[in-house]
Amino acid sequence: MQALQLVAPGTIEVRDVPVPAIAPDEVLVRVAGAGLCHSDLHILHTPDWPALNVTLGHETAGHVAALGANVSGFAEGDPVLVYLVWACGVCRQCVAGRDNVCATTGGRLGLPPGPGLGPDGGMAEYIKVNQRFLEPLGDLDPVRAAPLADAGLTSMHAINGARHRLDPGATAVVIGVGGLGHVGLQILAATTGARLIAVDTSEQKLEIARGHGADLVIKTDADTAQRILDETSGYGADAVFDFVGVQPTVDLATQVIAPDGALRLVGLGGGGFPYRADAATAPLPWGVDVRRPYAGTRSDQRQVIDLAKQGKVSVDVTTYPLADGPRAFADLEAGTVPGRAVLVP
Ligand code: NAD
Ligand code: ZN
Ligand code: ZN
């Protein structure tokens, strides 16, 4: 079968590889769509990324093609989504519903394994998955649903962890209306009463934000922080979701977060800020809580699938044939993909 693999740091290739053989508790999924996440670009550009000759793709949906001997509850042809967090399921964190920070498989500084991040991922004709990590999709189209496995999951998790600051009357800022941001905006619009301000460098992305519930869109320039402060009587935004994480967006996030605000640094763009334990209120006002959320829990996954089934969340998808995967990577890098690129084998 064809698979898009990371063959060396900075190099991807669509290659011929064997169809995976499944173990008794595994399911072979015929891939319908595999989303391309900006994290795949970070992986591509990490000089010492450890998992080479691995199929990329951590946003996968498709149809059950074959069942291992011990698998029950699924039938051939069922549409399924592949949950990203392949956690142990039995440690203290997992049983408490925090499987995204699994103590056994991730540990203190690592991550639980996930498809395309160690094990082979979904940018292929087939993927093998332990049956524990499949979510039924019902009537959802797997091509359009695939990005719910990360763009949906991660934004749902970040928002669920900030709900105490998203009551009616609150203002939330979404920085970066890409794959994650355009889903995050829809989740905020569907599930909170907050006023939504979307920020991006691209006019095209701001147009998408307008269509997905933003009350105000701002194209970033030197005045963006002041503009947001003016919109909130100088007090700042109750929640800020930085779905980019480069230095200018981290600066913006810290400049506009309100006292007691929820600052959520989701993007992995390499920006940062110095924190000092003293009485100064720069870079952070009193009471701000900062979180760097990873992916999401199984419950977050179910919730965002449910929102999609209700028609309240839909991913703007641009499809590419799997063989054109490298072109999709180039387009994402150029910032020209609206919503999410999905590779279709
Ligand atoms: P994307 O490329 O689809 O979207 C990025 C968006 O940010 C684009 O709309 C772009 O125009 C905008 N942007 C770029 N620079 C900007 C700036 N200076 N100011 C405002 N907007 C700017 O990316 P994505 O797939 O949505 O991923 C976003 C980030 O989140 C990436 O860094 C990715 O690695 C990270 N991520 C983190 C997790 C996690 O678990 N923490 C999960 C998934 C993705
Ligand atoms: Zn991702
Ligand atoms: Zn665990």
C-alpha cells in the first residue's frame, strides 16, 4: 500500500509499504481521510526526531476493514475515528479521565504514544489500531471528520479547561484561525456565551472566522493588543487561546489577558515569556492561570464528535490525494490551506 513516511529529518516520501498485520486485539482500518496538522511540520523540521521511517498522520478516520480474533463491538465497514492518545487506560490519571497525561505511557515529561508520533499513523491506505482507540462516527463523513481527532480534540480540551472564564459577558480571544482555531471558534460559539474575538495574520483566515462565530475579527498589526484592551474597557480578555505560539502571539496573549484570566498556550511555535515570582504585574496580571494543554481526554473526544453530529461543529476541509501529500505539506507551510488539509488515499 502507499504510505507517506518521514524518511529523514526534513524529508517525507510517499512509499510502498506492506499492509499492516493485525494482532488479536487490533482492527485494520481502511483510511478515508488523514488530516495534516501543523505539528506534522514541527515534526518534519525537528533535526533529531526519533521516529524515522514511520507513517505520519495523527488525525485519521476510515472504515473497519478487518477485525482481530479478540475484537468485539465493531463490524466490517463501520465508520470510525482513531483517538490520538494511546494511553494505558488503567493508571491513576487514566482512570480519573486524564488519559492525555497518562502516567505509565507518557510519564512526567513524555507523551502517550499516538499514531504518526511513534506507531505508524494514518497517511496511508490502511492503519492498524487497538480496538480501545476507535470511536464510532455514525453518520459523519470520515473525510470531514478526520480532523476531529486533533484539531477538534485539542481545541475542545483547551476550552473545557477554561469554562470557568467563559460565562456570558466574558470575552475570549482566539489567536490563529487555522486547523485548530477554526474548530475552536465553533466550539466556543456553540457551547459558551462569551464574546469571541479572532486574530490572524491572514485575511482569508479572518473570513473563515467570520463564518464560524467570531463577533470581531482583527488582522494582526502593532495595535492589536491595544485594540483588544479597548474592546474590554482596558481590563483584558477573560480567556485567550493561542493556537500559534510564536513570539508575537505569546506577547499578544500576555498583553491582553485579564486578571484571573485563563491563558491557554496551545501552539508550539517556540515563543515564550519570562516569569518572575515578584509583585510586578508584567508580563502577567494577578490571578492569571497558564496552561499548556496537550491533546485531549477521551471525554473531550466524544464531546466534539457529538457537536459535529449535531451540526454545530464542521471542519472546513481541503482534500489532496495521498500521492500529493508533499504538496499539502508545502501549502500548509505557505499558510494557504483554509481550515484543514486532509489526505485521501
Ligand atoms: P495551522 O497552520 O492550521 O494554523 C495556524 C494559524 O495561525 C494560521 O491561520 C495562520 O495564518 C495563523 N498565524 C500564523 N502566524 C500568526 C501570527 N503571528 N498571528 C496570528 N495568527 C498567526 O496550524 P494548526 O494545525 O491549527 O496548529 C496550530 C499550532 O498548535 C501548531 O503549533 C501545532 O503544532 C499546535 N498543536 C498543539 C497541540 C497540543 O496538544 N498542544 C495539538 C495540535 C496542534
Ligand atoms: Zn496535531
Ligand atoms: Zn495511563
